[in-house]
Amino acid sequence: MTDLAPLQPDATPAAYAATLAVLHAMEEAAEKHLDAIRPHSTKRSYANDWALWEEFHDWLGERTGHRIASTNVTKGTLVGFVVWLDTIKLAAPNSIDRRITGVTVTARNEHGIEVPKAATVAARQALKPLKNDPERQARGRGKAAAVTPEQLRQMNAAVADGLTGLRDRALWLAAFAIAGRSAEVAALRAEAIVYVSQGLEVHVPAVKGRPPRDVVVSYGKNPDTCPVRAWLTWRAAAGITTGPAFLPITVHGRLGDRALSPEAVREIIARNAERAGLTVRLTGHSMRAGFITTSRRAGKREEKIREQSGHAENSPAFWGYIREADKWTDAASEDIGL
């Protein structure tokens, strides 16, 4: 602040102090004004960026045995964040660039931390070669591939051993069975997944302004891809009765106590698809798309599918999935005398 108002030779101490007070008040007023006019979507994005920053610190702490404070926004931590987003989250470079901004703005506005310029410069230097990689730039583009039951069986055959494997299988099968968005899967509560004789009754909570819904999940004919059996096995192994349905697991096999983030849900699905050697890259949305197309091809009615997925009746996305599923059903070129 003193750099903004250098002490003049003829200024009295009282006048100088008054000048500093005015400048300080104007600084605070400017921050409040900028925050007030900042779009709600931007604020939500910044909140998501900081949640990822927290997750990065959790991940780092699990591997080092010591969790440093999230308020330590330094050159080392910010560059490490870039590398983590690139190699663990498989984020696109432009998305990483936005995350850097979100973390630095939140650190300043919400936590009173002025991030050193050298830290942001170093982070963007680390990002520069990633932006020159066409494969990285292509991440996240295009419509998500719809997973098929056969691919789910491939994923099951390659799933990791132990508690992590039980969680991962239960997670992706739950995402498929409820036609869930990643944020919805992350928000599921154990006490809201009720076992009944026919299968599971699941309350899908409201996320991102979308209304909640109640769905049912039937037993699958194939034990390897049955979402009911997978959930019951994971629940028993983890000893879960209440709280988040899916939890992080450390490299030492210890359960965390906070829900997985939507980004972690997407990472688990993508990682297991890659582990299974699938030729397409699956994302969190692949399970939702896969349920709709698979259910439609099995002859289920549109209104029943919409009840499960939570789509509005006039949703272009929903009808796009239906058209894809119906593409070869009574095709116009079929049996026309050719």
C-alpha cells in the first residue's frame, strides 16, 4: 500500500495516514465491486477450481505422509498442480490454464493470499509445451462415447484387486444403472441406497440446480456386471451404512472420510477403461449415455428411460441418444427390394 502513496517531503504524518486509509478503502471497495459483477457461473467455476486444488493437496498428502496447507500457493505447488491435472486428471491444457486462474483468484479473494507472480509464471511455463501437444488439446472434445455391456464386462475382468477394485466396480456400475452424471454419483449417500428384494431403490440428490429423482435398479443377469451385487459387496467390505456412498482410498488401503469429487468419479471410470484396454476413451458421461442407448435397444419406453436419467421431455440431448439407439431399427434402407 505504501508503494501506492509515497510519503511526500511536505506531507504531515496525519495527512499521509489519511491518504493510506482512503486508498485502502478504495482497494476494498474495488474488490467488492468486482466480486458483485462477476457472473455466477464464473464464481461456481472458481469454487470448483479450489475444490480440485484441495483434492490435489489430499492426493499429495496421501503419498508424502504429510498434507501441507492448501493456502501454500507457491511455485512448487502450482507447477505440481499443473502436472497432476495433466497426468492424473487428463485435463485439457486450456482447462488447466483456467484452473490456474481460479486458484490464484480464490486464494487472493477468499483467503487473503497474494500469489507470487513467479508462481503463476512458472505454472504457465510448465503448461506451454502441453498446449503444443495436439493429443492433449483434443481432450474433452466431442460427444462422450456410450459404454456398452460388453465393455463393462471387459472393465470387470481387468479391475484391480482389493478394496479399490470393489469400489471402482460398484461406482461405474452404479453410474450406469442410475444413468448418473459424475456429480450425482459423487453425491450419492449410502443411507439413500436401499436394498429391497427386487434390487435397489436409489435417491439421486439434486446437484447443480437439477431436481432430485428416485430410481430403481434391478438385479443384473450377469453377476460380473450386476450393479446390485457390486454395491452390496462394496458396502459390506467398506463397512458403510451412512454418509457418502463412495470414498477415496489411500495407497495403503485406508478409507477417507469425505465423498469423492465429480472429477475423481470421472478419473476412476477413465482409468479403469484404459486398464481394460478399451479402444475408446470413456468419460463420466459415458455411463449415462450407455445406459440410455442400451436400455432403448432393449425395447424400453422413452418415458421410463427419462425417469431414470432425469432428462426433460423435450431434452435435445436425450432424443439424440434415442436416435442413436434407434438408428438401425427399421432402417429406411432395410427390405426395400434392393
